[in-house]
Amino acid sequence: MKFTVLTGTLAVAALSATMSVAQDREDWPDSFTVGTASQGGTYFAYGSGWANLVAEELGLSGSGEVTGGPMQNMALVHTGDAQFGMTTMGPAAESLAGTNPIAPGLQMTNACAIFPMYQTPFSVTALSSSGITSISDIPDGARIGFGPAGSTSDTYFPRMMEELGVDFERRNGGWSDLGGQLQDGLLDVIAFAAGVPVPAVSQLEVQTDVNIIEFTEQEQAAILDAFPVSEFDISADIYTTLEEPARSVSMWNFAIANCDLPDSFVHAVVDTVMSDNERMMNIHRAAASTLPENWTKNTVMNWHPGAARWFTENAGAEIPADMIHGG
């Protein structure tokens, strides 16, 4: 009799758990998109990768979407046109303040942080045949490709170049396209702001000789003083061109979600990405920084409640209530 009662109890518990899981997923979307950036850049490779990983693990339809990058992703996620996206702390701060050029005056407060990705180094690449080996070598009127309009690179790198006294013609486009233009002699320099290795640079290395140009100590100090960036060295093992680390600056990137997405859904997404770094490393080497302890790098955006719960439970995060959406 006791056995029968126990079996019944277990059956009820199992049924209850099954119903609970089903209920948890009841308001989940059937599909989702992740706003990335242009093809040939790190955002597209990294974002499409984690979108596919999450879709497979959670049994949903999901994919990365080509976009204009961090600024546009903030707008797409805020409005709900994309469930997820990727942004950088600088563009996120501007979007929250209502100074995103895509929608001036609109404070994009319905885009929430969900997990840390990696740092975006700012780096300069030129063909070796150009003779450009330093920032000071860039000739007046140089044609510089700054990436897609509205991207982190396009938002900050022109200002950085101006800070360093470089006179240039501004060009925009996807990273793969700009890489082709550099190789064809239509550009003098590409100013990349993307996680390393940048696919377009790796491709250029295979096809021709390039110079990856570092900042001098003085140039780095000037940029650190004027912009929301931190010191960064591009490791020598990132590119075959480098023989020693290249001095740079960087800005942190975070994955974002529409703040109205169900807590259980976002919690499951974060768990999928953050629980197995090896799988993320197989997607892109920049994921070496996609680690739970880097939740502290978000000092700008409110957290999605589902993500905040994951980091509280699994990373010992102490996130202030006023930094959690709806808190």
C-alpha cells in the first residue's frame, strides 16, 4: 500500500513538473532573430552562432539577422522587431540617452542586457604595399573605411582619428566589402572596431600582405582620455601578420533582449550560452571572454529579470534592484 501511495505521489510530482515546464514555455515565441551586423564582421559570425546554438538546444527556430550593427540593434530590440541583438556599451549609453542617430530623441529603454560577450578592439589595417605602418603615416585625404553606417566603428573611430589629427575621406560599407575595396586599391585604410580575429582581416591575410597598425603609447593615452574605452592588446597569436601584441583600445559588447520577453525564456537562453564556454569558443574565439564573471562589465543598461536571475544563481552576482528592468 505504501508502495502504491509513493508511486502515485511520484507520478503526481512528475506530472506536475511536466505541466510546469509546459506552462513555462507557454508564452515563449516559436521563433526569434538576433540582430548582428554586416557579413565579414565578428558580430555576424558570433551572433549567428549563438542564435543557432540556442535554437537547437531549445527546439525553436532562430537565426542571426544582418543589420547595421549596435545602434540599429538597440532600435530593433527596443521596438521588438528583433527579440535579441548585440550592442556595445558606448552605443547602448547613447541609445538610452535618446541620442541614437537612428531615432533621435527616443530613449531606447526597452532593450535589456542579458550576457557579456567580449571586448571590441579598435584596430587599423592597411596593405603592406601602401607603406602605411603607423597612424602618422596615413596621408591627408586618405580614404578610410569605417564599417557600416551607425556601427560602433562608424560612431567612434572617425572621432578617434580626428582626435589624433588624421585628415580623411569617410567611407562606409560591410566589412567584407570594405576588405575587397582595400585589396582593389579603392581604400587606403580600414578602421575596424570588431571582436578579434575579424573575419575580413583574416581573409585579407590569406590573399595579400597587410599591416595591422597599433597605436603609440601617446595615441592610446589621448584616446583613453577622450572616449569611453579601456586599454587592450591584440594578442600576437590572433593574426599571422602580428609578431608581437598590438597596442589598442576596446569597448565591451553585451547581448541584449527585448525587456518584455518572458523571464523563463531569457533565463533558458542565457543558460544555454553561458553554461558551456567551449561550445561558444567553437563558434568564435572572441567568446573566450563570454564568461559569467564578466557580468560586472555592464555599467550602462538595465538587466532583463531572467538574465539577472541566472547570474545571481550561477555567478554570485549582486545586481542592484534599480539595475533590473521592472525592479
